[in-house]
Amino acid sequence: MIEQVDLTETRRRTRFAPAPTGYLHLGHVANAIHVWGSPAAAGGSVLLRIEDHDRARSRPAYDSALLEDLAWLGFVADEGPVRQSDDDGPYLAALERLRAQGLVYGCDCTRGTFSDWARERGRAWHGPGCPGACRTRSVGGPVLRVALGGGSERWMDDLVGPCADEVAAGGDVPIRDRDGQWTYGFSVAVDDLRQGVDLVVRGRDLLHATAAQIRLGRILGRDTRAMFAHHPLVRRPDGRKLSKADGDTSVRDLRAAGRSAAGLIGEAAAAVGLIEAPRPIDAHDVTSLFTR
């Protein structure tokens, strides 16, 4: 059974959820500004959740660094930190619930399988299932997928506006990868349900994951759909988003270079269009960026 936090109060509960696979960068600062300052989150509480489902890439040093950098910036969570690695029980319970509904199947398709299928047909795989028809073949794995069905989900995004997307545009959603790790799409849907998160604030690079997570949450027993707010991304000069893997504009390096916390917050705010030009902004003043 998946235990769900009681949300009888009217206050929103959101989360700041970095992964300890690299140092925080300006993109995370922009996310923190929206998590702590946006009108949708006003008056609510913030849970600090360390999303370390990727055990192969997560590092204790990054975990410690992100906590230190977040404190240095001045963003203070109401609860946490909690870590996905603390307890596998909720994910196993969710997996069994999906299995009981006949929705989980093993899959031996790889990225190469999808690429070969696309090359042979001149188009990418689209819709539920997978190129290897693994659900009908009763394959043992190593990947586990969940059949969420076809169709689409609609939602009103607090920052983007009316949205709609296919649930399984690129195939059935993996919930456990070939290394035995829970996937992002599965773990956050389980966590948001059990931790009572009813406002998801994140970058627009994750807009595509929303439809499947809405459907998955409903199947797992979520009675009321969460609100979503997908904010603009901080971009490099060539238009690409910042990456922890590349060490782009890490808070740690900028701190070492003598930059101030207020200065970095102002720079991130300007980079996502909240202000016209960078200016120092303290963490406790970020709500002022959203007043009209």
C-alpha cells in the first residue's frame, strides 16, 4: 500500500528536487526562484527532496555540496532533506499495485532496438508498446515498463497555460531501467503522491513527462491531480540548456570566483525573463519578482 500524505489543508506543498549527479548551476537557481517565489507556491511549504534514483551517477560529495550551496544562496526548505535512496518500500509497493492491475511487463528493447525500427521504417516508434512487442512475448526484462494506455492528458499549466500531450508518445514508460534502478518518471510520480506534493514546479525541459506522470498518478490512486508550473530554462549562448555534466556555471565555481548569493539569484532571474537586467536579489525577496 502506498501511504499518501493527507492534504486537507488548503496550503500548497511543492518541492525543490535536485539530483546529486553534479553541482548546482544557474538553472537550479532559476528553479529555486520559482519554487520559493511564484504565486502558485505562495503561502505553501517546500520539501527538499534529493532525487538520487540514479545510483550509478549520484555522489555523496555532490549531495553535500548542493545542501551547502542551497544554504549559501539563502533558500530554506520547510521540510527535508529526504532522499529517494532512504527507502525502496514505496516504489516496490507501487510496482506491486501496477502488477496487480496487469500493467507491468519486462522488456529487452534497447535504444538500438528503437533506432533499428525507425531506420527500417523511416519513422520513429510512436504510441504505446515497444518495437520488440515485449508485452506479448512475456519477456523477463531487464527493463520494466508500465502500460499506461494511449490517448492524451490535458492540464492547465500555471506558467505555460493550457497543455495537452500524449501519454505514450515514445512507447510505454520504463519504470525500472536495465541496471535495476527506478526511473525518473516513475519515482517522482510515486514520491509526489506519497509526500503530498500538489504543486510541481520545474523547467520546461520536463514538460513532455507530465502527461505520463498524471496518468500514472491516477492509476496509483491519486484522487486530485497536482498543479504544474513549468518555467523557462536558463540557456547557453548557443541556445542549449545548462548541464551539470558539463559543469556549466556551477554555483560552487561562481562562489569561488567571489560572486555573491544575491548577485547569482539576480542573474538567474534575468536569464529566465523575470527581470530585464541582472540586479542583486536576496532569496527572501524572490516573491517580489512575481508581483505585477
